[in-house]
Amino acid sequence: MPVKIRLQRHGKKGKPFYWMVAADSRSKRDGKFLEKIGTYNPNTNPATIELNLESAVAWLHKGAQPTDTARAILSYRGVMLKHHLDGGVRKGALTQEQADEKFAKWLEEKEAKINAKKEGLSNEEAEARAKALAAEKKVNEDRIAAAKQAEADAVAEASATEEGEESGAEEATEENNEETQA
């Protein structure tokens, strides 16, 4: 029976969530499987990958063929490297201790890269929030300045119209006085 390591889609529409499974290659994509190896969530940044390393390596040793996407995920988590190192141990090129040491070193470097990416993303998010806050403060300050200017213009216009009315009233009283005198 040809076995494939592939992704099985779960989740809702527009929000996929995948199980990584070892399944008979003739079964349906979301159908019967032999063993669940892990999960893959592409909705997070960086994508969340949970894998049972030993189970995945065991299936590769048994001859299971990963699909292209599954191979990329397995490689990202170090399963393909572990499988390769185990092949070297079987051939006698390495001892098990050397293989374990190389794998542990690779895992540390990979974790450092992942953490650096997460920190970079959080820093970018914080910078974006700071820029948005600064832009919002500037808009608010401009709005307040415009309101004060409009209020000052209204006060100046009101005082100008009052002066115009007072001078118009004085002229009317002078005309009335002249008429009464005549």
C-alpha cells in the first residue's frame, strides 16, 4: 500500500487549518488516514506548525512519500534533516551521538531565526501603531486649531456687525435729530 504524508483540510471557509497525516495515497484528501502526525495553521504569522517528530521520521523510514507542501513543512521543522542523518547513521558515516549533536545545533539555529522573525513582526506592529497614533494626534490638533480659528473669526465678525449696527444707529439718530430740528 503506497503511503503519502499529506495535508488534510479542516477549519471553516476562508480560515483553513490542516492536519498532517500519513494516509493511503488512494484515499480521499479529507478521508481515512493511518495516523495524524501534526497540525499546520497558516492563519498566524509566522505559521504555527505542531509536529510529532518521531512519528514523521518513522513514516519516512517506512517509505512514506510526502507531498510537495508536506515536504516543505517537514523540512522547515527538521524532519527531513533527521531522516537524512539517520540514513548516515545506518550507513556508518556518522555515530548516533554526532547525528543528535548536529540535529540539536540545527534546531537551536532554527528557533533563533523563528524568534527573530516574531520579534521583528512585533516591532513592526509597534512602529505602525506609534505612527498611527502620531497621525491621529496631528489630525486632532489640526481639528482643534481649525475650531479655535473658526470661533475667533465668528467673534470678530460678530463684533464687526455690532459696530456696524451701532454706527448705523448713530446715523439714524442724527438724521432723526436733523428732521426734528427742521
